[in-house]
Amino acid sequence: MVDHMPPIEDHPLRYAMANELHARPFPSLEAPCGAIYLAIKRPEEAADRDRDADRAHLTQLLDRYGAPHPQPDATHWFGEVGKFKLKWEQHTEFVTYTMFMPTLEDRPFDPKAFDTFPSDWLAAAPGARITSALIRVEGKPDDKEIIKRVEDWFVPESLAVSTVLDGAATIAGDFRIDAAGHMRLAVFVNDVTGSRRIGRIVQRLCEIETYKSMSMLGLARVREMGPRLGELDATLSSLMSTMTKGEIGAEETLRDLLATSAELESLLAQSSFRFGATGAYEAIVNQRIEVLREERFNGRQTFAEFMMRRFDPAMRTVKAAERRLQNMAERATRAGDLLRTRVDVERSAQNQKLLESMDKRADLQLRLQKTVEGLSVVAISYYAVNLVLYMAQPAANAVGLSKLLLAAVVTPLVVLAVWWLVHRIREKME
């Protein structure tokens, strides 16, 4: 019987999104067995790396064992490589390789086990090792034997041991890099513990180790930028003190303040991804430990207690540095706004003085103009009177007026007419 499919179009990504939830299953493991874990990350710009280079490196390893290749755009691969099983996963900043061995080596945590990854293939890796681990899975002996073995294998000072998943297994590790360059993790499982549960425990341990290491990159970034942050903090405090006292010109102080603010914003932009990633990785570490449901084993510290004492302070340091950088950037911005306001007020005062000076000059020019107008009236009237006398002299002689009397009569009239004419011209111009 054929299932009836509703007549509706599927979203192009519907199946891809649904399959992604089931694409990375936990391995099924039977004790005793072992696992070799490797995580590779580019030192710089890891999130923007060439993902095809990761797949090409995986393909080179698969060719060594005659194993099938992954899909062209694969982000994970699981299959047999010789007598082992390999799980490969591609993440935002790193790729991981987990080689599962069906048997245990005679010597616990023998570094020769890592030779399953060929040395020349490791040397050609498109990145650097961020972490590697040797994981040993055994049947669970009595508690005394477990204590004896873990004290022989691990450093007692940092040893963490706990019973997990309601007694299904006991896990142990010291979170130290051994002489061969690997972390060591041990898992002692009960006889009734299923293979999938063993696989989940091993996978969780690998994830805890990886995300712990990735989180610590945030601390490294904080230590790298710490000295410069101290210098910028001192510079910012000095500039704000100078701004308050007014010892140096506001515009010069503003230039220095803007340069400091720009550098702080640059540091914040360069570190924002690392700070955000550190917070995400820290949350994953804590979540992975939480789902193990740890119980104390013979009074030893648990993985959660180790993280609380050693890992959490580092993460708090990163968060404090992030807050400090953000606060410094905000202080610089506020100080810049205040100083710009001060500069604007000072410029407004200067402009006001300039306007007052221009008003005074305008008054002087007006007075001078009026003075010149008076002189102009006199000069024009002088020539106008002479013209009128020349024109009116014949008529004056006919009626018996002398030249002097004619000048006395004409002059006031001419002066008044010239003044009225100049006044009218100035009014029209204004």
C-alpha cells in the first residue's frame, strides 16, 4: 500500500534540516576498546577557512586505508578504515578525528597507538593540533583496583574521578598533557552497560576536552591584549583628567580621545568573535558534564568540581575582560561626546564675539558713511550752485539781481535738493 502524500510543495531545505538532526549518531562500542582523538584548528581565521581543504585532508587519510570518500559537501563521515572505525566531524572553527580501536594495547595509553594517524599525513594537516587524547575503555573492576589504576596513570593533584549515568560507568582523567603530547581519559564500564551508552560516554568526554581547549583560547586572547588594555585605560583616565582641569586645549584633547576610542573599538571588533565563541564553548562544556549526571567516587573530585576550581575562574577572567573593554569603549564615547559639546560651546562663544566685533565695525562703517554723505552733499552742492548761477545769471541781470544776491537765494535751495536726492538714493539702496 502506497502512503498518500499531501499535494503540497516541500521547502527545499526540509529534508536536509531533518536529516541533520540524525547525521551524527553516537558510536556503538564494546568494552574493552580504545579511542584515539584528534582536533585540528587553523591558528588564524579558522571560521573563514577553506572547508574543502579539510575534506581533502580526510580523503588523503581514507585513501591510505582504501576507504570510500565522503560527499563533496560533507561535514561528517563515519566508516571503517582497516580494522578501525573513524568518525570525522567538521565544526565552525575546527575538525575532529576519532579512531575507535576494537582492542586495547598491552601498555596503557601507549603513544604508539597514535601511529594509526600516519606521521606524514599529520604533518600535512591544514591547521594545528588544538588537542588530542587517548581514551581507554575497560570493564569495571572493584573500587580499590580502579583507585590503584588511576593513581598509576594520572597525576593525583588534578585527578578527577566520578561515577556517571546512574552507575553505568566510572570516568577518570587529570586534564594534563602527557610526555607524548596527549590527554589521557579512562572509562570503566559495568557489564550491563550497553554499547550505545558506552559510545555516548566516550563522545561526551571528547567533546568536554575539545570545547574546554577551545574555551581557553579566550583566556589566551585576554592575556595577549591585557597589557595594551592597561595602557589604554591609563591614557583614557589621563585624558579625562586633562579634560576636567582644562590644562590643554579642548580640540587637542578631543583628537587624542578620538584616537583612543578608535583603538578600543578596533580591539572590541577584533575580539568580539573570540569572546562570543568562548561563551558558547563554555556553555557546551558545562552542559556535557551535566548530562553525565556525576556522582562522587570514593571522595575524589568530580569533573564538575575540577571545572569549577580550574576552568570557571579562567572563563570569569574572559568575561571580566570583555566587560572591561566594553566599559572603556563606552567611557571613551561618553567623554568624546562631552568634549565635543565643550568644543561646540567654545566655538559658539567665539562666534558670538566675532559677531559682536562685526557689529561694531558695521556701526563704524555707518558713521563713516554718514560723514562721507555729508561731505558728498557739500561737494555736489558746490558744483551744482555754480552750474545754477551760470544758467540763471542772464535772467538775474534782466531783473537787476546781483550775482551775490542770486547765490544767496540759490544756494539753500540747491543744497536742500542735493541732500534730498542723496537721501532718497540711500533709502532705495537699503
